[in-house]
Amino acid sequence: MFFDVALAEEIWTAKYRFQTSAGEGDDSFAATAARVARAVAARESPECRSSWETRFRDAIQDFRFIPAGRVLAGAGTDRAVTLFNCFVMGTIPDSLDGIFEHLKQAALTMQQGGGVGMDFSTVRPRGALVKGVAADASGPLTFMDCWDSMCRTVHSAGQRRGAMMGCLRIDHPDIEAFIDAKRDPARFRNFNVSVLVTDAFMAALGSDSDWPLTFGGETIRTVRARELWEKLTRATYDVAEPGVIFVDRVNAQNNLAHCETISASNPCGEQMLPPYGACLLGSINLARLVERPFEEGAQLDEKQLGELTRTAVRMLDNVIDISRYPLPEQEEEAKAKRRIGLGITGLADALLFCGAAYGGSDAVALTRSWLGTIKREAYRASAELAAEKGPFPLYDKSMLDRPNLASLDEETRALVAKHGLRNGCLTSIAPTGTTSLLAGNVSSGIEPVFAFSYTRKIRRPDGTTREEKVEDFAIREWRRLKGDAPPPPELFVSAQTLSPSDHLTMQAAAQALIDSSISKTVNCPEEISFEDFADIYVEGYHLGCKGLTTYRPNAVTGSVLSVAETKASSNEEVLEPRAEQLHGTTYKLKWPESPHAVYITINDLDQDGERRPFEMFINSKNMEHYAWTLGLTRMVSAVFRRSSDVAFVAEELKAVFDPRGGAWMQGRYVPSLLAAIGDIVERHLGGLGPQLVEAGGFEAASAKPMPQCPQCGASALVKVEGCNNCLECGYSKCG
């Protein structure tokens, strides 16, 4: 029995289990582990292949090491997918044909399951002259709309929801519009966005100086650094984006600074990568390595941690050679530098087992000790691999002077000096939302526990629902070992009780021992003052963080620090007879390809002082649309009548694309007529006002409903590690 909770088995079945059309394939997670180990060990020499396959399989099948989702799902299959989770695309040229060539490359990458990051700073600002055509440039944001639509289209044609990161430098003339873009709840929904903040800007902020906005070496205009910073932090305070990447620090501390410059990150921010860079991820599960949890003197087995690190480095290095790559440029980049991202999960649970409260001094000391072991053993393993298989092609002895290598102990430095390194970068801490659930709901990545227990509703085949309690791995262990003894609240802290400083302290402690970066969200209470909130970013910069993402509950993205449900969930039937007279709204939609307008009427029902949609009608003189519009209105009306949680209807309609092409409407691309109808449904729902809510199944801190999951429609979407994760179905935007 490899699964501790039913949710883990459901996630394995839905996301990682391999089965052929004939029903053959993985019959258990042990079979999945064996499949992956066999595929990865194929890169070893015949005489030792069996031994390494056994070591790889043993590490995976008891969840001590968890390869990233793409490896679990794709290794050892004949699927045309990449085993790399995320990529940064090439430098975007400032030309129309170049821009759309890079859009195509991003689409091909996402088609194979890779998330993508882009730096749009190379695109000329809005209003700049386009020589040769006597026109003004539309600016990088309008091209980002194209990427956003592409991502939605690729997702609608496949099963994996796309993820993207869009970056813009703090000195780009369009930076203010970029900062405010996600205040529009309908724009850039498939993007995470981050501002590339330079050391020069932070100096200007400290001295309250003016700040030039430039492009192509020319200063377009000047703003006050403090006013621009306030605009940035205000947007993040209000709508949780953009995040911040301290790009000069990223490059100054990069092992590979001798052969690359970084200007973007992957979608969740743990891998800052050069053009066409790829991140290959895997996490050591610290929660599985603690001896005698909750007992006096409990400690993590650092000898086993070291051995597991060496196994993981070898495994990930082999994956580089067996993976497919969406683009030849990505393969060339990956094999020239052999970058891997070995990280951790289960940190918060491991700290609990050792009696250390997340954010406290004991937790910081243990985190440093454990990550120090991983760093030392990872570099030693990579040096030994270099001796056996050769260093990565772009290795240079000057790397020994880079900050991450200069801080190694003398024995490890001597080993690297003698043999070189097999891998240009070795460690990062990625989001592990789905894979941590797979491992028995251990705490995710470097994050604190979000909630120790909650209740999820599961739909049965007959349409009824059942409730299932989901508990964090640590609280299950406490009850197994301590029975009914109440867990000490000073130890069992969660994301809802920690201060922003606690989050920053842990992130900064970890960053000092990590090559790349860390995907982490600093959760903030809704009532935090703007002044205190803005200090988080300055403090993070001075503590040595490479990037920061914060989350404060807000009207656009919802509340992360609470779990609340509507009076009737999307899984519960609410059948109401139709009243003789209903009030509603009729919307006129003019689709470019149709000579006749389409009229959409949505009628509402008043119920207990609330209005909710009850039925929808679509009318047009264009009889071409008659059959499908009639079928659509019947289906949507049936959903409206049976549920009070119907926002997913708009989301599903908006994801539909027309292979014949969509249309530009009100300054953005709409992929189909159905998507335009989805926009109208979304606008109508937004005008009905907030629904009444009741506190749900765990630690409710406010009465706001959580955002809805795009996969199952439940109001159960939380944001951790910069990534949306569903507490109901296990959906993860990043994994």
C-alpha cells in the first residue's frame, strides 16, 4: 500500500499513471516508480544498470525522492512529451515576424507540456515609431495578449493547463501599464507576471532619486523611483501581482555567468534561466527522513539525506539525455550546461517532527543544516559524475570563484577543481503542490502547512456527493503516535497564523544555500497596512532573496487564507420551479464573420435576497447558429438551475477556440464566438454582486469564497509557491 490517503491515489490515476489504449501499463504506483527508474537507468553502462535502476526505484516508490510531474508521467512511455517542466524562451526580437515566430515556439513548447517564461523588455514601447511603415508600435502588452490567447487555445486543445511567466524590466517605458495590467480581472489570466528590478533602481529608491525609462539606449521619460515603487507595491497589495525578480542579483550569483545572461524565469519563479533554458526538477521529501518524529531528540537522518542527494543528482542528470525537447535550441542549451533543479518538499512537516516551529530560530538552523548537506553532496556527486562521464561542455574553471562554489568546504572545492562539474547549476526549490499530495499530503516545497485538515467533496458516478477529510501528513502522524493528545498550537503553526517576517526569514535562510531560486509565496493577512506590506519587498531585497511573491486576499483573485463555500456547492443540486415572470438582461454581440448580431438573454432568479442566473437564451437571424445555440442554451440553463456556483460555465466557454480563427474585440483577441458568449456570461455574473457564504470545513479566517478551480469548478483554489492549486481535485497550474 503506497498511498496514505485516497486523494493521492486519485492524483496518481489522473496525472501520472501510464496506460495504453489497450489498458496495459502501470497497475500501481510501484509500477510507475519501476517504469521511471528503468527509463532513467538506461543511460547507465550495462554492467551497473541494474544496480542503479534498483536505487532509483527504491527512492521513488516510497516517496523519499519525487521527480517532477513531467518525469513521473512521461519517462518510459512513448508519448511525444518533454520531461522538463518549464522553459524560458529565446530573446524576443523587436520585429513583427520575429515576435510571431517566438509565439509559435512558445506554442510548440506548451503543446508538449512545458510551461514558458518570456522577457518582453526587448519589444519597443507603445507609441514608438515603426520605421518603414509610418506607424506607431502597439507595445509589449498587446503582444502579451497574443501569448495569453495562445495559451488558452493550446490548453483547450489538450489536457494540461498552460503556465506562463511574463517579465518586463523596471526601466522599460511601458512598465507602469505592465504593473497595472492584472487589475483587469479578464486580462493575462494565463500569465504570472514579474518586474525585473535592478540594483540601480533599488539605489535610486533608497536615495529618493529620479528614474529614467529607456529603450534602445534612449531615455523616453523620467519618473520618481519612489512613485514607481509605490505603484508596483500598490498593485501587488491590491491584486497579488506583479511579483519581483532582483535580476542583477540573479546574474551576479549565477554559476554560469561566464557563458549566459538571465532576464526571465520559469512560470513559478524557482528557475531563473537564459534564453532557451530549461528546468529539470525533483524534490527530496524531508518528511520521510526524520527518525522518531515528535519524540525528544527527534532528528533527520542526514547520512540518508546525503546518499539520497547523490542518487537524485545522478537520476536527474540521466533525464537530460532521455528527454525529448520541443525545440532544437532547448536541447542544445540543456546539454551544453546540464542544469538541474534538485529541491525539497515536506520541510514544514519535517520541522514539526523535530519540534521546531516554522519561522523560528530552531527552524532556521535546521533548514540551513539540511540544505547545507544537500548542497555539499550535490556538488560532490556532480564532480564525481564529471570524473566518470565528463564535465558539462561549457564548464570553466572560473566557476570556482562564483559565490555558490566559493562557499563550499575545501574538500568539495578540491574535488570540483580536480574533475570539474557534470552540471552547471544543481539546486532550486520548486512548487510541489500536486506531487506533495501524491506523497501523502506532505507540506509543499519550502512552504508552511497551509491547513492541517480540510474537507473535500467528491462526486459519485450517480451524481451524488460524499465528503472526505484530508489531513496534512504531520497531523496524521501526530494522531497515530500521540492519540487524542491535542497538538501544541505554538508548534503547529500554518500559513494563516505566521507573520510575513516568518516567511521571509525562512526564504532568505534557504536562498543562501540554493544555486537558482525559490518558489515561495509570502502570505499576508487582508488587514495588513499598505506601509507594512510594502516593507516586505525592501526587506526581502536586503535579506538576499532573488525574487518575491506575496499574496494578500483581494477582490480580483479571491481569498487564499480562508476556505468558504457557497450555500450550495457546484456538486449539489438546487432545483427551482420557474416563476411566471423573471427579470434579466439582454446583451448584443456583433461577431465579425456574421452579418447578423447575436442576442444573449440571461434571466435571474431572486432567492433569499440574492440574485442568481436561472436560464439563458440566444437569438440571431443567422440560422447557421440555430442548432448549436439551442443546444447550448438548454445545457447552460440546466446548469444554472441546478447549481449556485456557476462561474465555471464562463471559464469553459472562454476556453473554446475556433480553428478558423477568432476575432479582435475591444482591444483583445477572442478565440471564438463561444468564447465571446463566455465573456458575456462572466460579465453578467460579475454584476450580480457577491454571494452570501458560510464558513467551510477548516480554519476559516474570513467569509470570502475561494477562487474557482478551472478543472473541477469547485471554490477551492489556493495559491502557494506562486502556483494555483485545487484542494478538491488536486489540480495544479504548475505541476
